[in-house]
Amino acid sequence: MQKLGAGYQTLFLYRRSGHEFSSATSKPLGDLAWDYFFGLPVSKKLHRDPKERDSLNHVQAVLIQGLENDYAWMTQHWPDSRYLVISLSFDAQGEDKPAPWIEAWRCVYDLKTGEFSVPPAFAEHNAKAFKTPRPGRK
């Protein structure tokens, strides 16, 4: 995870060959996770200018701990430590008319195939990750 600025951070994935490291993905892993999220129908209810990634406040892509035990604490039993669970969050801070945002929406990245997915076990958690402004807030 690398901090990019005040309230902004993302994930990078590297490939190791001996003592050398190189990027394992074409873009930062956090950016790929956001691209995946905004390609899903569920994201359509959120405000975002697709031409301007910085239109989201305090964007975060965070690796959820548990890889060493294949995320058993999440009641998952994935093989060979090949999956990374990523949590995505942003907020509506500073907007005149705050729009919905997400806190800790989860997806999985498969290190073997390079694909993202959302396991059915994450459905309830992800539904609660969508937040809306309190009524009467300007």
C-alpha cells in the first residue's frame, strides 16, 4: 500500500525475481480494483465523473489481512494463498450536496488469473458498505 496524498492511498502489486522487483500489473492494483468496481451495475448509484478519477474524496484501496491463512477468519478457505481481498472506500466530504459513498466494499483479486470477483459470501457486507447522507444535510 502506498499513500498518494492527503487521504489518498492505493495498492501496488510487484513480482519478485531474486533481488529484483517489477510491476505485476499494468496499473496500480488499487486502480484496477476501482475500474472493476465502476464497471459493475451496483456502482451506477454513486456520483463520479468518469473522466476525472480525483472526483472521489479520500479514495482508498486497502489489502485486508488474512492472506497467510487463506482468509479463514472470513470463513473462506481458498487454496494456495492465491487470492487477495481488497477493501474500497471513498467519501463525499466537502461536497455541497453530498452524494452516496462506500465504506469497505470488498472484492477479491485472483493472483493466478488476474481477475477480480465478488464472492457470494461478500454480498451482505457489500450491501452495508453503501452509505447515504443524513436527511437535512446540505
